[in-house]
Amino acid sequence: MSKFREKLVRFMYGRYGADELYNFIAKLNFVFIIVALLLTLLPVWRWLVYAFYVFIIAIDAWMIFRMLSKNIDKRRRENAAFIKFRQKVKAGFNLTVNRIKFIRTHRFRTCPHCGAVLRLPRKKGRHSVCCPCCRKRFDVRVRF
Ligand SMILES: [Zn+2]
């Protein structure tokens, strides 16, 4: 191992390093830099472009802070919260896609007892539904 690498390994020992949140912020940061460079080409909104650069530097500082942090427990909790949030966004996106995909044949309703989202055949009027997840009944209304 070279001397520099040895020093780096010793420096990083006990520090948090990169995770999913780091990768996400790194990608977002890359997009922001490209946007900032494109904005620089415009002859207007100078102060806004500078403010955007300051914002990008703040994001970079946060990324470096997280990577070098020794408070590993807290950083792990942040990452777990991020993953949970990302799953929620993905689930919401998938539901919207399915609502559009099945707009002619089905309607989506949430079970009031367990929160499961059910895909129901599109039949107008009031119906009683048995949830396949929790086996409880509830009423749904399909208007259109
Ligand atoms: Zn249910």
C-alpha cells in the first residue's frame, strides 16, 4: 500500500463514508451543476445564478460532512429515513401509473382498516368490498 493510501485509510477509519443518500445527493448535485452552467450562459438573473452556486457549494459541504462524520448511528438513521421516503415516492408514482393504465377497467381504493390499496373492477354505484389483506368489509362508491 502506498503511503498516501495508508494515510487515507487511517483518516477514514471510524468515519461514515458513502451510502444511498450520498449517491442520490451526488447525482442531484451533478444535475444542479449542469443547470448552473447553462444558467451562466444566460445574460440575465446574475444574482440568482450566484445564489444557485452558493446552494450547490452548501450541498457539497453537507455531502463531505456526512461522509467524514463519526456519528455513524445518526447518519444511518438519516439514510434509513431517506430510503423510506424514496419507497413512499416510488409507491405513489407506481399507483399513479396504474391509475392511468387501468383507467378504463378498474378503480383504486384504500382499505380504511389496514391501508392496503385495492384494484377494483369499474362498476358504478355503491359496493361492499372484502379486503384480501385484513378480511374486513367496507363500502366503496364508484362515481365514474
Ligand atoms: Zn384491509
